Amino acid sequence: MKESNKPYVILSAAMTIDGKIATKKGDSELSDKADWKEVHKLRTQVDAIMVGKGTILKDNPKLHIKYYNHRGYYRLVLDSNLTIPLDSNVISFQQEIYPTIICTTENVPLDKIKKYEDKGVKIINVGDDKRVSLIKLLPILKNLGINTILLEGGGNLNWSFIENNLINEIRLTIAPWIVGGKEATSLVEGIGFEKIVSAPRFELFDVKVRTYYITLRYKRK
């Protein structure tokens, strides 16, 4: 995909020293207040923030901005079967500032879609398989005026973008814990690449050390 046909995608995450973004019980409280302020500052600089259905079901976040003045942005949710609750915060909280777009597949019935549209949510149907087609979705988002996306998803959503080589930049904060556990969520999940040569390569361009935290920034090579 040509870069001009897609938004610039920044993957933002905090992880433990051993690469986990949540414990086996789903605890993801890794960032301190200073790091959260940096994350919210980054949110003010993008046109949209994207998460997967799992994040909505687990945390029910508002996906809004604190600490800074801002103009708002789109909240993008990938939900292949359109199953997030209609009373989720991304639907009920300040749609006038943070309009929500749910990206789902072409298999979702029209009567189900209407329930979400009646709540003011825009639905984009793309992909006739079990999963949303990111390759088809990103140009649609670009045409809506979304030029930059902050990806704050879980391990599987991150893999979907990595697998398709759609990440332009990574902002990664390493938190001072080791949690272990093969069932704990890693930064990137999915099936993974079989060979290093197949994986996208990134170039480190910024390092910030603060007390016990390190923030690394990479750009795609």
C-alpha cells in the first residue's frame, strides 16, 4: 500500500521489562502519571485513536484527552461482529467532541447496525471474511480526513498491523516490572513471523530515561 493512501500509524504502548502489556489476569496498570501525561499529549497531535473490541470489553475506556486543551478526534473501534455494548463509554461519552467510528465486517446484519447508528455512531463495513480488512479500511479512513492514527490496542490488534506492515512509528515505554506468564498479554501476539527476514524492521530515533522508566521511539526502516 502506498503511504499516501493510508494514515500515518503510531503504535503506543507501555510494557514490562519482559514484554508484557498486561498480566495473566488482565492488569495493565503499567504507566505512572508522567507517562500518562505524555500519552495524552500525543493524543492531542493525532486525528484518531484506535483500539480493538477487547479493550472496550475489558476496560470500557472513554478514550478522551486529559491534561491538555484539544480539538477532539475520532475514536476508532475494530469490532468484526459488532458486539460492544451500546452503553459503552465510547458510545455514550461526548460524541460531539470524540465521534466514534466502529469498523466491522460486511457480514453484520443491517438491523444490528441501525441500533448503533441511532446512538450517533458511524459504522464502516469492510471485509467479507471473519476479520476487518485493514488494507481496505485505512484508505477509507484517509478519505475521511484521518491522516494520523494512534494505535492503543492489545497484542492481537498490534499483530494485525505489524503483519500487514502498516506501522510507521512506535512509542514504547518500558516499565520497571517483570510479570512473566505465558498467558500474560505480550506487546504483539498473533501467529508471528517464521523468519526474522520476514519481519518489518524499525530504527530507534529517540530515547528518554526518567526515574525507573525508559521511553523508546522507533520509525519503520
